[in-house]
Amino acid sequence: MVQPFRCNTIDATRARGKAVLTPISQVATGSGLRSAAPYAGRVLRIERVTRDAIVAHAKRDHPDEACGIVAGPAGSDRAERLVEMVNAAGSPTFYEFDSLDLLALYREMDDRDEEPVVVYHSHTATEAYPSRTDIGLASEPNAHYVLVSTREHGNNEGPVEFRSYRIVDGVVTEEPVEVVEQLPTNTVADEAVADETVESES
């Protein structure tokens, strides 16, 4: 059995029977690794139902840390599909993704032409700000790192801290969170096609 490993934003591959840590921007495939395209925006736009589901997960797992990923089409920056992960550590101070579960998820995302748009976890006794461990493990500059703090109300009713960050080369930058009822239907590709159509008609 492959042992779970402690991580925030890392992929799991297998080498010589051990879990190996590689950047989350590289997804294991049968033919190698593919890298995600950079995101253009600096705002996390997330549907209310997804935001509420992340908060519910954090409250449900309190006093242990919760963790998971929101996947979306590769290169789109659209947080569409919530995937709750199990904290294999069962700890209130850190979390572990099981390496086999994580590898299976990345293979599934690759098959669906998806990538991790949001990587989230909760803090149960501290504010929703990346710890030194979180920062050190943040190897994917394109992801939104969401932190949820349940320190005030635990798994009871009440508000939580819900914040998002970019972490690049050890530099933490908080970004606005825009909660919407529904993500816009137009993708970047759709907008490009529309622009080309207008130009051809003019």
C-alpha cells in the first residue's frame, strides 16, 4: 500500500515504489506530463453553490482540516467541478492527500481535459492565511489557493473566513473573491470566435 503524503498543492506519481512529489501544474499521463497554460485573471470567480459546498466540507470535517480541489477546463480559469478529498492524516494541524487517490484524480482530469483551478484546505484554529508549510508547498503559480478558517464557530452555524491567494516563488498575494450565482457561459475561445466574426462582417 502506498503511504499517504503530506501536501497542499502537489501531484503524486510513482517511482521505485514510493510517492514522488511533482508540481500540480504537471499532470501524469500515459505519454508524459503536460503543463497548464497561465491564467490571465487575478480574481477568483466562484459559484455560490461551490463556495457553500467548500464551507460545508470545512465545517463537517472540523476539528480536522479539510482539503480538496475544484477542477475546470484546462486553461479556462473556471472553477466548475468540486472534488472533496479525504484528509488521510485526520489532523487539526495539517492534511495529507492519499497518493493513489490523488493520482487517480489527476488521471481523471487529464481524460476530461481538466486541471485544478482551485486547491483548498481549512485551518481550524488559525486565520485563513497560508502557513509557512502551505507557502513552501505551493509549487503551482496558476492555481487559486483557497483557505477557509473554521476557528470561530467550528462545525456550528456561523460565518467563516473564506479567502483566496496566489502564491508564486514564495510570495503570497491575496486576491478578491467574486461569488456569483452562475459562471458566465462564454469562454475565452467563444469570445475570440465572436470577435473574428464581427471583424469579418465589418
